[in-house]
Amino acid sequence: MNTCCVAIYYALAICFFIAAKDPLRHEIIIDFTIISSLLHGSVMAYYAYVLEGEMAHMMGDVPLMFALAIGFIIYHPRRIARASA
């Protein structure tokens, strides 16, 4: 993983700590994470099939990106708030 990606994930983690105090007010951060994880996983899957030597990503990184997105979809604060109303 390159340094730029690590910096982005650190920034996202800091935003998550801030948003944890009021998730409904900061739900855009969760929406961004869902969308970016799906896109990141899709691009990685494409390159795993196209580039030689990248297939190992299909065993770890790609499923992790999709699992992260699915987890945030399931536990999205907006969805939980609607279900409890």
C-alpha cells in the first residue's frame, strides 16, 4: 500500500472518531466510505484479473473492501434510525 492511500485512510479514521459522537449528523462520511470502498474494490478486482501477479488481491484486499461496504450499509445510522422509528 502506498503512502498516499495510508494518509487517506488515516484521515478517514480521524473523521470517523469525530462522527462517532453524532453519527446521524455525520452520515455523509459513512456514505463516502461505502461508495469509495465499492469503487476501490472494483478497481482492484479489475486489475487483479488484468495484471499478472496481482491475483493475490482477490484473496484479501478485494473481499475486505466489499465486506467493509456491506457492513456500513447494514449498520448505516440512517437505516437504523428508520428501523427504530
